[in-house]
Amino acid sequence: MPQAKKLSSKPATAPSKKGGDVDEFLHLIAARNPSEPEFLQAVHEVAQDVLPFIADKPEYRELKVLERMTEPDRILSFRVAWQDDDGHVHINRGYRVQGNNAIGPYKGGLRFHPSVNQSILKFLAFEQTFKNSLTSLPMGGGKGGSDFDPKGRSDSEVMRFCQAFMTELVNHIGPDCDVPAGDIGVGAREIGYLFGQHKRLTRQFQGILTGKGPSFGGSLMRPEATGFGVVYMMDNMLRHAGDSLDGKTCVVSGSGNVATFCVAKLNEFGAKVVTLSDSSGFIHDPEGIDAEKLAWVMDLKNNRRGRIDAYAKEFKCDFQADAKPWTVPCDLAFPCATQNELNEIDAAALVKNGCHAISEGANMPTTPGAVQVLQEGGISLAPAKAANAGGVAVSGLEMSQNSQRYAWTSEEVDTKLKSIMAGIHEQCVTYGEPDQSNVNYLKGANIAGFVKVAEAMIAQGVH
Ligand code: NDP
Ligand code: 2IT
């Protein structure tokens, strides 16, 4: 194991040139975090905007605010042992990365997927800190999960896994300390089992998770919030540029929580969605995935737990195995599956086919090479930390309702969600060098997200 380097204790000096400063910073981070490519990618994306912004702000530089943000407060890792329906014992690894609690309790989802490792959870916790800051609600950043694969597991196996996972996690969370939620592989079923085990272990009915069922403290609109927010972000972007969603052809990837509610809201806005995908391939339905077909997909994914090719058989359209939807001509694209699902070849296809804006539902779905191709191609890109913040925003509203022992109506929550997404758009415009219709949303989101957390860290002293 290579020795981690200490961050220098010398006061930082102003950079001689922008590129050199970013390279030097990233070199240090890379040396301290070997074998963590996703984490380094997320830090790189932020550093290239934040370092030039703080170049003439010695208070941020001397107090090493960005350097401190790149080191999570703590990383918890634990064994999760459980028995399958045949009595066989399985061992998974559980994690919680508590990233930064400068502006509120750690807040962020749990991911159950075989690909989960420390690099992925550190990137997600890092992103979450900036995203949560953008929502304007008092939430710090965290992320957790396990390499457990719920696919093909019975409900009782998933329940036993969740109970084993919570038996350790219970020691590290609390309504004013750390409040997890769902992410890939963690939906209403898993949150219910996790909540039940926490209640049994502590004998307390507390708001320690969000995304709960509405009968036990879950906010109305939390299931819809991420996908709806992704579309509200796009609506704000288009209106800012004097355009609208009406009549637009859209490609969406994924077919889980974020993707399906993204499609639902696009339909309401009068757009036409022609693709969905999962890890086996994508379907292309040129007629559009209307409300009825979407309800069928939701039942397929949430209840029957089937694969997306079943859609092609049911509705007689094309299915392409082991492929992604980015070659399908569209006006707008919504990557809603997973990180790095859109590479530079995909980006070139989108540019060539006339796509003009992207709103990211998944976290960090676009590779750095793809970002460059999209920017050179003139495509507006709303990054995940801004575009998918609606989910955690409504989680924040769920926390507020739990604290008040009260529940708002769907309309009340949706109104607040719309206003939060409009506020995020506004912050991106403020910091994203507005040139009328040409806003750099990546830069805007990175800097706006950074400033609030940085101010709080400075006020709270060095630790
Ligand atoms: P779900 O588990 O509900 O759905 C995930 C979807 O993405 C499935 O269609 C899944 O296909 C596909 N997918 C997952 N991993 C891969 C992979 N490695 N390759 C190809 N396809 C893959 O998760 P969510 O909809 O909740 O999450 C989707 C994205 O949105 C994630 O990046 C998540 O971090 C992000 N997000 C989620 C929020 C939420 O509130 N749920 C909030 C903000 C962001 P398959 O079933 O075949 O694996
Ligand atoms: O990536 C995300 O923002 C989430 N998975 C939602 C986190 C939350 O706490 O609702």
C-alpha cells in the first residue's frame, strides 16, 4: 500500500497559471487516493472550476478549504453477513462515507449494486456535498451502500440483507447526524426493511431515513422528485434560452426510479420520449412512451422485476442488446442510469444528430472526454449536482415534515420542488458566466455549491 502524502502545511500561494495549479492540486489528490478513478474524476471536475475562482481569494486558499473537502470526515466499512433462502451464508461489504457536515447532517443515498466500492462512494459523497448545498436546504453530504446485488433475490433475502446492514449502520446515523436514503438498487422496499430494523433496534420511531412509505413518515412526491426535478431543470434551461419542452424528441437511459419519473414529467410537458434502457440494452419506440406504456414499465421494474427487452416484445418495437440509446436522433438527452454511461463517441453521435441540451439524472453520467465534445458541439449541459438535486431536496423536505410531525400535500411539495429547481438554475446562471443563452452550467453549479460550504467551514474553524 503506497504511503498517503500529507497535505502541505505551507500557506498556498496564488497560482502562476490556471492549468498548472489544477494539475498540481490533482497530483496531490491522486497520490493520496490511489486506485480511486471515479473519486479523482469527480474532484477534477470541481477543481478545474473552483481553483481559478479562488485564485484571488487567499482566505479560501490559506485555510485549504477545497483540500479539506476532498478528504471525507470519515469512512465506515463493515461486514454484512446474511443467509439466503437455502440457508447459505453470504458476506458483503457495507459502507457509509460521511463526507462533509459543514451545512447540515450528512445526507445522501445508499446504493446496493455489485460495482459498489470505496472510490464510487467517495465520488458520490463528494458530489452530494455540492448538490445539497445547491438545494439551499441545511444538508451535508454523505453516501453509502454495499456490493450486495438485489437482482434475482427474493423479498425475504432482501429483507434479511437489509436487517443485517442496518444492524451495523444503526451505530452511525441519526436524525441530526446522518440521514441516508435510496439510490441504485435501494427503493421503497429496501427503505421499509431498513427503517423497520432501525426501529426494532432502537425502539425509537425517528426520521433516520428518507424515501419512506407515506404511511410511516415518507414525503409525498419523494419517489417522483428526482425525475421531475431533472425535467424542471431542463424546462428552466430552455426557457432561459427562449425555447420550451413542447414537441421535443427525447432520449432517456435507464428504467429505474429516476428514468421513469423523468419520462412521466416529459410527457406532461408535451415532449416525446423514444428510448429507455437497462444494463442489458435499450428499446427504441418511435411512437413515444406514453403514460400507459410507462405504467407498464413501472410495473415491470418495480413488481415483476423484469428486463427492458420485454417492452419491445409487448409494444412491438426495436430492442438493441448491449447498446446505449445515444445514437437515436433527439433534441434533448437525459442520462438516468449510472456513472460514465455517456462517453465521447456517444457525445459525438448526439452532436451529429442535432441534440441541443442534456440534463443529467444519473450522478456523473458523462465522461470528461464527452463533456469536452458536448461543449465544443454547443450542447447545454446541466450537471448532475444541479439537475438531479430535486430528489435530495424533497428528502430535505421529508426531514422537515418529520421534525414537525406533519405532512404536506403533493401540491405543496411539488411547488417547493419547482421553486428549489428554479433557484438552482438561477445560481448556475449567476456563477456560470452568463452570455445571454450560453450559460456554463457546470462551472456555475461547481462554484455556487462550493461557496456556501466553504463559508460555513471557514466560520467553524480548522478541523
Ligand atoms: P434504480 O436502481 O431505480 O435504476 C437504475 C437504472 O440504471 C436501471 O435501469 C439499471 O439497469 C440501470 N443501471 C444501473 N447500473 C447500470 C450499469 N452499470 N450499466 C447500465 N445500466 C445500469 O436507480 P435510480 O433510478 O434511483 O438511480 C439512477 C441514477 O440516478 C444513479 O446514478 C443514481 O445515483 C442517480 N440518482 C438517484 C436519485 C434517487 O432519488 N433515486 C437521486 C439523484 C441521483 P439494471 O436494472 O439492468 O441494473
Ligand atoms: O444521489 C442522490 O442525490 C440520491 N441518491 C438521493 C439522496 C437523498 O438523500 O435523497
